[in-house]
Amino acid sequence: MIKKIAILAITGTLMMSCVSAKVHKELESKYARLKRENRKMEDELASFEKTKDALKQLQDQHEKLKAEKDELQRNYDAAVANYENLKNSYDALEKNSSAAIAKNSKRNRELLKQLEEKERALASERNRLDKLQRDLDSRSQRVDELEGLIAAQDAKMQGLKTAISKALRNFEGKGLTVVERDGKVYISMENKLLFESGSWAVGIQGKQAVKQLGSVLAENPDIAVLIEGHTDNVPYTGNAQLSGNWDLSTKRATAIVNLLLENSRIDAQNLTAAGRGEFAPIASNETSTGKAKNRRIEVILTPKLDEISKLLNDI
């Protein structure tokens, strides 16, 4: 018995040394950075919608300029016809009078000059319209590529959700849910599947669920993984190793990260642990059922948007 007490005391001391205010602050900083990056992505998507509106305006302008071009062409054709008539008249008058010929010759030279000026103006307008069309075609191509990438990302996340649901189907009805929302996949695991009350040590059944999730994540190295720990609003009254619910939720999130990293094919750079404490409930804390739902780990899978961001910058 004395030996067991000594072992527990040593284990508690080691756990206390692992958790520090610095680690807590670093995790909070990482979470804040992730929120900023999420807001940035939302701003970039809003910018994309504005760009599509600008593209529509350019297309409308192109149609207007095309109509102006057609009008200039008709004027040009009419001027050419007028020129032919004048040329015929010139030929007829040339036979009658040198004075008339001289007069018509001057008039013809003036008309020819006007025609040349109109032709140069029309050629310049054609060049401008051609350049505008090339620009519109290039923008349209990039928009098509962006829409294709977004569709591919959505399809990938749908496939990822299906793969995770299949891998974790043995845990259905045990506090585990998998949903796809707004282009992200959310895996929620209630604490009854993972932890004992007040503990951050993952149980046997929880380890099985996390390892099966890790096998799917290992096949998708281009997915960012955020692990969030959540508690209910009951104040933590355990030992002095933890300062409260926020600290407990952070320890639990870190425990899931460490368990995932036992799979050597998972890139640690893709993982982020964050503690949310009691401040992001999904149910009322007024009932025991609601509190049980709030005591959870959420794994949020987000596609990396490097290619989409590059295309948004190019439009």
C-alpha cells in the first residue's frame, strides 16, 4: 500500500511539472492565431465574391463596347460606300471639266483623309477591345479554376467525413458524432467515451476510437487538425495540479494530440491543441444531459487553402 501511494505521489509531481502557465499561454496564443487565420480566410472568401461582381461589371462593359464597335463598323462601311460613289463621280467629272476635276479631287482627298482617320480610330478601338477580351478571358479562366478547386475541396471533405464515419462506426451511440459543415469536418467525442471525471488520461475504448481516427488522418496529410477540449460549467475541484476547467480542457486536448502522434505517419505540424473550458457549450448546462454533451473533445478538420488563396490574389 505504501508503495502504491509513493508511486501516485511521484506521478502527480511529474504531471504537475508538465503543465505550466507558459504552456497554457502558448496554447491560448495558438488558438487565438487560428481564429485570426479563420477570419482571414473568411475575408478572402468575401473578397472573392466582390471580385465576381467586378467581373460581371467588366462583362457588361464588354457588351457595351462591342455594340459601339458594331456601330463604328457600320459607319465605316457607309463611308466606304460613299467613297465609292464619290470615286465614280470623280471619274465622270474628269471627262467633262478640269476645274470640276480639281474641285472633286480636293474633296476626295479630304474624304480619304477622314476615312483614314476613322480607320485608324477603329483599329485602335479593336485593339482595345481585343485586350479587354483577353483580360476577361484570363480572369474567367482563373475564376473557373477557383470554383473547381473549391468544388474539389468540398468533395474531398465529404469523402473524408464518410471515411471517418466508417472508421468510427463501432462507436456510434457512445457519445461520438461526425458531421460536415461549412467545408469542415467536425468529430465530437463526449468525455464518457474518453475520460474519467476530472481526469485527462484516455481510457481503453477512447484510445481505440482516437487511433482509428488517426489511421484516416494519416492518409490525408493536407488537412489541418484542431483538437479542442471542452467542459461543463461545474468548477473543477480536483487536485492542485490543475487551476480549473480551462486547464483541464487543455490537458485533455493535449492528451488526444499525443495519442494521435503515436501514429508516425501523422505530421505534428498539422495538429493544434486548444482548451476552451466551459466557454463554448453546445447544450444547456441546466440539465445533466446538457452537461454531458458539453464535456467533450472536438476534432475540427480543415482543408489547407494555399492554392485557393493564391488564385484569389491573382484575380
